Amino acid sequence: MQPTPPEVVIANIAFIAFWVFIVALIWLGGQRFERTRAFRERMIAQWKPALAITAIFLISNGLASRSPINPYLLAIFCQVLIGLALARGIAGYEPLKTTQSILRRERMVQNIVLLVAISIIAGIVGLFIGAVGLGIVQSIFHETNRTSELAQSFSINKMQAFFQLLWGAGIAEETTYRLVALSFVWAMTRRRWLAIFISALLFAAYHLSPLDGLYLKFWQFPISQFVSTVFIGMVWGYVFTRRDYETSVLSHTLSDWLPMLLFM
């Protein structure tokens, strides 16, 4: 396994510190400002699902044969607190629809089946749109397709790859770019498609930044990578807004995992 570039380490440490700082700022601001206090109370109320999602992140990390100690879980916990508070402030939207149905024992089987079925369909759709978009843009700008090299860079078996993608792509990326970024824009503007598009742009830019450990590989075909990822990000944004966070996490994971099955 190649060593992690130092800029990736620095970027991720800064990212973790940023989200811890934001939660602390909301906590302290809630003691002085009425509007911040209301959001703080809503944020604090999300601690149980935030802890559960962080636990799934940590378990997936272990099943992928990674170190059981992953400081990124601090960022996940803080982001889920904020993201759920934002999403549940949007009228008529529930970001954990399947979980809520299980807790309330209402239409549990139906919602679980829908979660799996929609995730599989959306995963295939996302994979198809990404592949077609990548191919078209690469042909226009004459960039070399290096996506198969990404699959080969995984030095683990297929099941371990699934869990690595669950915590790395599914939970980590969907938490940042759908649960937090999309929910924030959606809540502020009340324009769903604008929120989907902006979150997709941020999602695509992230893959070309040191926050993504594979960013140097993506810079070998940056234009096609950016454009195709915007398309894919809009798929996940649509799934998030029409269904829930859980479905976007699973469908994103499956979409990234299917190529692993073909190329590993």
C-alpha cells in the first residue's frame, strides 16, 4: 500500500478540527443568541442517531481491515448532529425514514425492502450515468480513462472493499455533501434542485482536493472526473431528497462497489 500523501493527512486533520469547532461554536452561541439556541437544542436532540451512524462507520472501518482507531469519526459525529438538525428543520422531510419506521414499528418490512430495492436501482443508474458522462467528456477533451486503476489500487478482498466503501464513500461523503451541504442549501433557499446542484458541485470539487486520498489519480483526468462526478452527485442528491439519507448512503456504496466486483 502506498503511503498517504502528507497534504491528505493535513487536509483531513483540518477537516476534523473544523467540524469540532463548528459544533463548539453552535454550543457556545446557543448560550447567547436565541436563534442559535433553538438550533442547538435541535442539534443536541440528534445525539442518539449521530452516535449510531458513527458506530456503523467505526464497525465498517474495522471490517475493512483498517485501524480500529479512526479520528475521522469525530467529524462524522459532529456532521451528523448538524446535518440531522438541518434536515429535520425542512418541512415534510425525514432523513432517516427507514430507521423511524423500525423504531415505530410501522411498515418496517415495506421500508426495508424499498431501501434495498431503490438503493440497487439508484446504484446502477448512478454507475451508468457516471460511466457515460466520463466517456463522453473524455472523448471531447482527449483524457485517458484510468478508472480501472482505481479499482486495482484496493489491496483488499471484495467484501472488505464493500465495507471500506460503506464508511469511506457511503457514510463519509453522503454525510458531508448530502446530509450537511444539501440540507443547508435546501433549508436556506427552499429550492430543492438548487440544493442538489450545489451539493453536486461541492462533491465533484472534493474529489480533486487533498480531502480525497485518491485525488492525485483523479487529477490524471480532471475535467471528465469533475463533470461525471457532478452528474453522479445529482443522482445521490435526488435520492436523498426523494427518499432519505440511508438510501443515498447505500446506493452510493453499491454504485462504487459494483466496479470493484468487475475489476478486482
